[in-house]
Amino acid sequence: MPFEKAFDTIQAGFLKGANAQGEFLKELKEYPAQFRAANLSVEEFLAVSIDAANKGIYDDKALDAVKEFGLSVREQLKGTRDAFIAAFGEEFTNQLFDNLNKGAISSGEALKLVTKEVENTGVSGKELQGLISTVFRAAGEDAGAYVLSLGEVLNNTDNLFVAETDLQKQLERNIKVTQNLNEETAKYSQTVIDAEISRKEFLNGLKSIALFIGDTFIGILNSVALSFSELFGINDEFVKRIKAQNDRASQEDFERLVAQGVLKRTETKKQNDDILKVGSEAWKKQEQQLEKQRESDANKAKKAAKDLNQDLLKNDESKKVGKQVAKAFVDGSLAK
């Protein structure tokens, strides 16, 4: 059964009083399968539930009577056959059972035929009581003569889903309002849920973007720094090499000054550094003096060579030699 139809059936039952004794939901669990076995529809089940509750039939005895009748006519025990023969005669009984056995009619249709035959024949007294107690069993005894109206109830299913009284119409309106309220509440709740999900997704998106930008920016800076270092050869190894080179140069200067007697070896590093600083300045001064002396010596050599060249030129025979000497000076061999 589709969900919509099941829902409409339950709603109609409550709307029309099937739950008057508070048993409708329990009946919905127990009897639909029994009605199906009797080839009776959900509408026929609903019709019996509503009619029995409105007429004050105790508990679920009307529905149970339908179930017990179906079991009796399918089992066809001797007592059941005898009760039918006593009430309606052998011809009706044999025809009824033959049609049931051939599948020409269902037990539900047999119930309609039997209740109609009770009306037609006007059977009463012990024959009728024997039929009710034997065929409908204990449920028939509890429901009494009501079971004889079941055929008519089963045939009256046209207006089950239509509100007929003012009270039913008001209840139907209340149900619709409640349904609409529930639908709108569900939509609102879903909107809130969707909005919360969207908010979280948005915030998570912002976090992801921020993390991406942060990681990317840091990555770019690292790449630039690395490229810059590689471009100019600036790295840890480069710095170490420069420092080592400076240290070696300083040590060489120090050793040279010690060898020249300008400095003396000391025991503390600070003293060495201080002395080395002073020694470096003294060394620079000495280098400057030596450079001046070399320039002076070179100038004297140039002057002597020039004078020699002039003397040689005076003698024709010495011109060739003079040119060679002058050329040697110009090339720097005499200056050296």
C-alpha cells in the first residue's frame, strides 16, 4: 500500500471515530493481514473499525468476528457445516462451500452472502445462535447480533474518506492546519539547517583560502629568497667561506708581523686581536712606505736609463744598442 493511502486511511479512522475506545492503532497492527486473507480491502477494514466503534461494540470484537468467520469457512469443520445446514439447509451450504473450494468466492464474499441469507430467510432462535457461536466463535458471542450487519457494513465504503458531520469537518480543518504548520516548520528547520551548513561551508572556505594564500605567500617569499641567494651565491656555505678567508688573512698578517718583530705572541685572544689591530695598521703604513720607496727607485731607474740612452745616441755606432736598451726599458725589463 502506498504511504499516502495508508496515511489517509489512518487519518479517516481518527476523523470518523474509529479510535473512540483507544484501540484503533492496535487494530491497525493486528487485523489488516487477516482481512487480506479474506480478500477484503483496507477500505472494508476501515468501514468495520469505524462502524463498530461508533456503535459501541466492545474492544475489537467486530474485527475479530470477521477473522474468525474466515477461519471457519476455510477450515470447514463438521460442526461448522452442521451449523450452516441447521440455519440455511444443505443446498445453500453445499453451494457456499463448493464455491469457496473452487476459489469462485473469497471468505469475505462468503460473509456478505451469509449475512444476506440471514436477512432473507429470517432465521432466528437456536439455529441463529448456533450459527453465530459456531461460525463466528467467541467473537460472535461477544458481539452478538451485530455480526449479522457485517455484510452491509462491508458494502458501505463510499464515504469513508469524506467528512460528513460538522464535528468531522472541523476536525478535518484542524488536521489540515496542523499538517500545514508541520510542513512549514519542516521547511523552516531545513532552511535553518541549510543556512548553518552554508555558513560553515563559507567559513571553512575562507579558512581554506586564507591558509592557501598564507602558504602560497610564504612559499613565494621562500622561493624569492632562495632564488636571490642562488643568484648572488649568498648562502650559509658562502658566508662561512668568506669568514674563513678573512680569518686566514688576519692570521697571515699577524704571523708576518710577529716574524718582523712588530708584534709578540700573547696568551689571550683579546690581546691578540687588539695587537693584531694595531699591527695591521702598522703593516699598512709600512706597506705604504715600501710602495713609495719602489716608486722612487723606479723613477731613478727611468732617469738613469734616459741619460744612458742619450749618451749612446751621440755615438752612431751605439744607436742600435741604445734603441735596444730603450726598448727594454719601455717593456719594463730594466725597471724590474
